[in-house]
Amino acid sequence: MTVPTSARLLLSRADLDFQLYDWLDVESLVKRERFAEHSRETFDDVLDLCATIAAERFAPHNKLNDSREPEFVDGRVRLIPEVRAAVDAVGEAGIVGAGMDASVGGLQLPQAVQTAAFAHFQAANIATWGYTFLSVANANLLLAHGSPEQVDTWVRPMVEGRYHGTMCLSEPQAGSSLSDITTRAEPSADGTYRVFGNKMWISAGDHELGENIVHLVLAKIPGGPKGVKGISQFVVPKYLVGPDGAIGERNDVTLAGLNHKMGFRGVTNTLLNFGEGVHTPGGEAGAVGYLVGEPHRDLTYMFHMMNEARVGVGAGATALGYTGYLKALDYARTRTQGRLPDGKDPAAAQVALVDHADVRRMLLEQKAAVEGALGLALYCGRLLDEEATATDPAERERAAALLEILTPIAKSWPSQWCLAANDLAIQVHGGYGYTREYDVEQHYRDNRLNPIHEGTHGIQGIDLLGRKTTMNGGAALTELVRTISATVERAAGGSADDLAVALQAALDRLVEVTATLNAVPDQTLRLANASLYLEAVGDVVLAWIWLEQYLATADRDDALRRGKREAARFFFRYDLPRAEPRFALLEQLDRTTLDFDPAGF
Amino acid sequence: MTVPTSARLLLSRADLDFQLYDWLDVESLVKRERFAEHSRETFDDVLDLCATIAAERFAPHNKLNDSREPEFVDGRVRLIPEVRAAVDAVGEAGIVGAGMDASVGGLQLPQAVQTAAFAHFQAANIATWGYTFLSVANANLLLAHGSPEQVDTWVRPMVEGRYHGTMCLSEPQAGSSLSDITTRAEPSADGTYRVFGNKMWISAGDHELGENIVHLVLAKIPGGPKGVKGISQFVVPKYLVGPDGAIGERNDVTLAGLNHKMGFRGVTNTLLNFGEGVHTPGGEAGAVGYLVGEPHRDLTYMFHMMNEARVGVGAGATALGYTGYLKALDYARTRTQGRLPDGKDPAAAQVALVDHADVRRMLLEQKAAVEGALGLALYCGRLLDEEATATDPAERERAAALLEILTPIAKSWPSQWCLAANDLAIQVHGGYGYTREYDVEQHYRDNRLNPIHEGTHGIQGIDLLGRKTTMNGGAALTELVRTISATVERAAGGSADDLAVALQAALDRLVEVTATLNAVPDQTLRLANASLYLEAVGDVVLAWIWLEQYLATADRDDALRRGKREAARFFFRYDLPRAEPRFALLEQLDRTTLDFDPAGF
């Protein structure tokens, strides 16, 4: 397959190859039963296919989808036709089920490869990709917890690209605080439920793509436990489906309104009403819902899905940062402006932007962020593969523990620093970057969503410090420290010895400060600066990812590998040092925010 | 005058009063001849007037001006009518000349008061304010360097609000690099010039407001010196004006196009053609231009204007950060969500956002940024007043030196950290903050321009390190160090002793690292990380401003003053520590960016 040249501004294929094959040795996975049908060639084919569809069907309408966002006309959503063409192309290519079982129509690709493949769509047009992204998350949850009948009825058509899915968690009064949802599901005599309530921020919540929309809805069954322990999960389709799979009656899920956002404009973001009485399926009130798994177990199910979605959000943030970086680099190589400090002769030709030290700094900052974040995303994909397929159960457990503790970082670090990369991509473009004639301002606006959805930055901090560092007696943290230490050991004494020393010092601080925080009985004090903890630990983790990439360059000496080694050094010199002031503050158990009297704001 | 209550979300009047009167003792200026007609009452009246016009005429169409940006229709610019109403209200109120001489129709207000007064417009609607902002900058340059006749012809109508002004510096091929402009001005027999060339990024460059547009245009007179030394300044009006002040023939300045930006959408940003032959004033080719001052002296004139404009940009960034903070605070006080870590009973009521430690951190971070930046802007205004009116010439010189070295910081620090404050304002609002239903996403988009225009962040770094720290044998730096040291001395031994110690340590590092850098003969190496130098010095300067504000609270103990002291502590604990890693890197004369082979990107 000939990938169109425009794909070179989405992601660097050379970097993907380096990370997937040279560093993470994804090819070795084909020895495992699940991936036995695969080879490097099939992996490459999928990467080529996704790069091609992304470049040809997604990227060309990214701007248009932003300037002509979905409209609510006569009770329906109107999208530009390019969205359907793109989403259908993904469905027809069989990509929705890239990582799913062959038994449901999937390709059984490793998650690491899927993450890399999907990143092309995220870079090209993250809004349009949202329709598929939500379907994949929805399908994976049903595959994990749904009945075989639910899988047949709802998942197969999603894998075929005929149905689309959503995740309906938030409500107008309950965003971060899921325990406060009030949507209720009342049992019917036939074993189904009737769902009543309002859901907010539902991406891809309504549209006319495909044949049906499969909503996964969090709701409480009356009489159940209070708070999060009383939450159950339901399939609530837009249209009921007959036993033969034929589309039937309209269910009582209706579009109450669209949210108009700063970015991510091309994917509908909706307020949905369930059981408002607009429709009365079967002649009764309420939206028909089907319980997924056991009642009151949703917290467990949802965490499974959320971990996956959070790593996916991080990958999306990374992809936006990555394409912004490539565009800034492209601009910096061709645009000339000014002269170097030692060559101010106005008669001399202007130099390319890339020759200015400050522009190089901004490009290296972006490179360090996006290639580092990509590494973390692919590493997490690799861990998912280990968790699912490692032959040694201890290895599976180890992968699961690492995933738990890395997930909040894999979500939040790229959401913060690849957004910062987009900020720098604008800066490299100068005034042009601030205009809608260029792409980078949209990437910046799109990327700003990522620190908010799927658990805000603050929620990730509480998850990491409050839950992940202590779960199972601190097993996940221990595993992370052991893993990073092993990298330090491999690097010690070699050309990256200085980086190994710096990483070990940062890791020691991480361990020390975590122990100090976790010894605090007052939970409010312990977690007061959890966001800063998240950021500091994130920088240590990224330094480790960079040292890993550095070590993976040992096989050859070429421009890519020299660039990797220098970018690693850049990260250690320019970025990692910002962790220590955070650790120092955390260690003091600072009470400034707790003791502050809000009357003084 | 009763200021409308909606003005409370623009700026805090209590903070303005504290900073202007309790800290900066602006009232004492009325003893000086220039301000002898004024009193605290007249200052307050102007603040009330500007707050009222900003709240009633500017804020209400801020969103509309963003969503319905200027259009280019039949060769003309079409604006929403609310813009004209707002701009005319400012003109009619006599505010354009707030700081100018009474002899030209101005109010002769101190700059510190003007900065505070204008900040209301910047907070309310920075785009619409752009039309007046540019007129003020233009008029001030002509007042400083134009002939009496030019002042009468062009400045008086601007002060009356009948004409508007622009600054035409950049060209499509010369943004940051002014030495590369190619617009030329050919002398005519009658002593005027004919101007030919294209100007880019000209804010307020065309519109149908008022009667005329006065362009101040940088151009080169053929045969003059190369580079920046050959630049001269010209008045090029949209319409020629007769000796009686009557609007005459159309000059050959034409609108070639509008730039469509991410933010700041409501002010036209134009590409202008001069002397393209669309019009032939007087039957000849070229746009008629009038030389301002001496030929080839523009660099000097422009720096005068640029310093003022740069402080103004910083004040605008501050105002956007400030209004975003007040809106986030308002939201955080009313919106409930979740419970505290020690109170997870789902039956308990949800708490207000402001009760969460992480939300308080985000609010304190905003407060520290915006009240600190406001302090720096007002301090610079106060220095302008000292420079203009201090009776002791040594005091005037001291103020001028401080202004020189503080200007790049007053421009860049708010552009970076009040933008970061807007980012946090979005985060406090959660998903709602990302929608266009709320104001903060627009402030964030608008504020993103500020690190780019009037000299990018990188340019400010080179200005500070490359020029300002060494000018006049380092006099400005010496003056800054002396001034900060005096504050440290005043604080030592008191309740802020710990802050004094920390500030002294940071100041010592600043001095030490500056000496190291300025001893480097290789200019490219010396300036390689000038942007990081700018950021580190900026943090030290802001710490000083916060210690100043802390000391100014000594007179009373109330919620505002307790809040000030805690915000000062917050800045020292959470923000100032980020300077040291920057200094450490700078001290090492790091060559990573210089030695990096661009093939490795």
C-alpha cells in the first residue's frame, strides 16, 4: 500500500517503527496464540491502512468540521457529509474491531499496534474519530461484561460499523461526582428496565450515522445501595431491535441539546433525555434498558472501561501534540526570519526559523513531549497485551499492576504537556499560528478538552495518590519502582550513565515523598496537593520512558537515533528538573490551600 | 456614579484601591504640577466611569463580537453595530486622552490610574478595545515625535474619538525581523512622500468607525542606511485632510484581506496595500505619507512606543486573566460537586467547588498570577509617572532605568501566566468551562495572542538578557537589584521574614547567573536560553511585587489583606521555586539546542 505523503504530517512512521519494533519488540508477540495469525507485515499493513484512511478521509475535513459544527435542526443532528464518509470508511475497513476477538469480527491485533494505528485518526481529525472511539470503548465493555446475546445484538453491528456506541455517565448535576447521579432504572416484569433521567456531555450522543446508537447508561435501581455502590450499567439503544436484528420501535432517548465547545467541535456533544415521554416504546413510559452484568456492580465495570478510555484520551492528546509538532517543524524548516545573534549584517539572507536556538528549544520541547508521550501510550498498550496474553501469570499480574498505576499518568501527562506542545507549535508559527489559516490553533483548542474529560486532572491526581499508590499494599507502586530501577541499572555505566544517575535520584525522591504523604492520617491533608504529585510523578515516569528509548538506540547510529538520544538529554536537562520543587512542596505537607479563608479571594 | 454590579466580574475594585492607594500611594501624585487639578475623587470618578462604560457598552457584546467577527464585504469591513457604539462612548467620554496633555484635549491623569481604568475595557472586551488601544499608542507617538501641525491634524481628532489610529510595522516576510521590511517611501517635491508596500497583521487596519484612520507606517527612504537604521516613520491617512481639517481625497491605502484568528476576533486584523494603484491621490502613484520627526530615526521612536505598547499588552493579558479568575471564583462558590476526602458519605450534601483543596489551589494560582501581574502593570504605570514628573532628575533617571528592564517582563510574564490563569479558570468550570456558554474559553483564546504580538516571548527574552541587563554599563539591572534589595530589607525581621529570605536568595541567583551569562563572548551561546532567563527573572520580579503587596497590608487586618498575605505566601511556595531549575540550566551554558542536528527532529 502506498501511504499518501500528506500522512507524514500526522505522525512519524519512522518513530512508530522505532518504538514498536526496536524498543517494545512488538513483533515477538506473534509467538503468542492470540496473535499467531499476525506478523510484522500484517502490523505494517494496518498502520499503512490507518495512515491512508486518516490522511485521505479524516484530515481533509478537520477544519470544515470545526467551522461547521453539528447543528440541531428539527430535532435531528445535521453533520457535514464528510463525517459519514470517514466513519463508514473505518467501518468498512474492519478497523473498529482491530483489537477485538476474531469470533466477533475483530482482527485480534495487539493493543500496542492498535494504539499506534488509531493515533493516525486522532492526529488527523480527533472530532470525527470520536464516533468510532466511543463505539470501541462501548463494545469493549460489553465484550467484557455483557451476555453473549448482548454481544451478538449490540457488539457485532458496532464492529461492522453499522451501529455506533456512547458512554452515558455524567449528568448536569454530577460530572466528576458519579455517586450523585440520579438517573433511575425501574425493573419491568419482562426482565428489562425502564430508564428515566438526563445525561450531560454525551459525545456522539446523537447523529444520523449508521443504523442505531447503543447507549451504555449508568443508572440506579431503586432500593439499591447509596452512592457509587448502587450504580448499574444498562444498554439503552436509540432504536429497539427485534430478535432477528431488525431495527424496530424508537426508544425514549431524545436529544435535548448540543453543547457548543471551544474545540472538538465536529463530534456532537449532547444533553440526552431518557424516559421524558417523547416516545413510549411498547406503549409504556421510560426508555427500555437492558442490564449489563450484575446489578450494582457498575463501579467495577466502569473502571475497566475507564482505564482503557483514559489511556485512549492520553493517546489522543499525544496525537494532537504530535501532528502539531510535525507541522511546526515543517514550518520552521521553510520559513526564514531574522539572523543569528553573531550575524546581524542586514545584507545577509535571513535564516530558517529552525536555526534559531529558541525555535530549536521549542521544537525539542515538543519532540520531548510528544515522542515521550507516545512511548508511554505504546508502553501501556504493550502492558495490556502482556496482561491479556503473557504465559506466566506473574507477568500478567505485573502488567496489570503497572497499568493501574500508569493509567492516571498516561491520561494526564499528555493532556498537560502535549497541549503545551501545541501551544509551542503556535508560537513557532508566530502570528500565522494564531490564525485559522494554519492547523495548529485548532489542535490547541481540541487538545484543551483532554485535561477535563474522562476524569479531570484533579481526579487523576486523587486516583494516583489516593488509590493507586496504596492499592494491594502498595504493590503497583513497588512494581513501578522495580521496573524503573531495572532501566536505571541497564543504563548505568554506559553513555547514558548521567541520565541513569538523575533518574535514580528522582525515583528516590518519588519513593520518599510518597511514603511521607501516605503516612498522613488526615486524608484531606494527604491529598491536598495530589495534582502536583501527579505532575511530579509524571515527569519521573516520562524521564524513565526517555531513558528506555535512549537505550533502544544502541543498535544503530543514524539521524533518528542521535535525535532520540539528544531529545532524551533535553528532557532530563529542561523538563525533569521541574519535578523537584513539586516534591519539596509535597514533602512539607503544605496547608496553604486548606487553611486559606475563601473570604480572602 | 453608580457602577453596575456586573462590573464586579471584570476587576476587583477593592484590589485596585488597595494597589493604587495603599501600596503605590498614587494620591501623592496630585502634589505635582502635572496632576494638580486631580484628587482621589477625580481618580475614582474615572475608574467608575471606565468600569461603567466597560460593563454597559463593552462586555455585553464580547461574545457576539467573537462569534460574528468582522467581514470583508464589497471592499469594506462590516462590524456589528455594538462596536461603534462602544468605541464612540469611549470617545465621547474623553477617555482616549486620559493620560495626555490638557493642551490637546487630554485629562492629564497619572499613567498608573489610566492603566487601572483601561484594564476594565481589556477585561470586558479586549477586541473592541483594540480600536482605542491602537489610537492611544499612535497618538502618544505623534505627541512625542510629531510636529505641532501633525499633532493638530491627526492627534486632536483621535483624542476627540473622531479619528482612529494604527501601527503598521510587520510585513508578510518581516514579522519579528523589522530590519527586513521593504516598504519604501519616495520623497515628493512638496516635502511629502509616496509610500509603496504591504503591511501584515495590522490591527484596526480598516473599518468604517469614525471619520478617518491614521496609519503610522514604518518604511525605508531609498538610499538610506541598511537594516533597522534605515527605517523612518510616516503618517499615512486613509483619507487626505485639507488645511481646514475637512476630509478629502481617498489615499492609496487599501484593504487586501482580513486575518481570521483563534481569538481577538472582534478587532479587524488586516493585510494592507500601500501604493498599489487602487487610488491615485493628487493624480499620482503611491500613498501620500508625511515623515514623522527626522528620517532614519524610527528605531528610537518605535522603541518609545513599543515599550508603552508592551506594558499595555501585559496589562491586557492581566485583565483577561483577572476577569477569568473572578468568573471562576464566582462559579466555584455556587457550583456544588462531590465531597471532601474525609467525608465520603453519599447521603451528605455535595460541597461547593471552592471547598476542594485542588480547586482552591487553582483559584490561588490564578489570584497569585493576576493580582501579581496587575501590581507589576500598575508599578510600571507609576514609574512612567515618576519618569515624567519626579522633581529630582535622579529619580526620573532611576524610573526610566527600571522601566527599561521591567518592560520585557511586564509584557511577557502576564502573557504567559495570566494565560495559564485562564487555563485554570476553564479547569475550575469543568466541562462547562470548555463550552461557549461560559466566558472563560474566549478569554483563553483571546489571551493566547499576547505572547506573540508586540514582540514574541523569544524576542522579549533577547531584549531582556541581550540588551537591558547590559545597557549603560548594567545600570538598569543595578537599579532593579537595589530596588528589590530595599524591599527585602524592609521585610526582614517582620512577619514576612521568611519571604524576605527566599527573595534575597532568588535575587542572589539572578545576579550570579546574569554575570555568568554576560561574561560569555559567544552571543549565540549567551542568548541561547534567553527565554528561560526571561521566565526565571520574571518569577523573581513577581515575588518582589508580592512581597511589596504583603508589606502594604500592614495598616489593617481585614479579609482582603489576609488574602493578600496568604496569596503572597502561596506565590513563594508554589511558583517562585520554579525559577531555580531555570537558573541552574542557564548557569551551565547548556548547548543542547545549539548542538542539536536538525536532521534528528
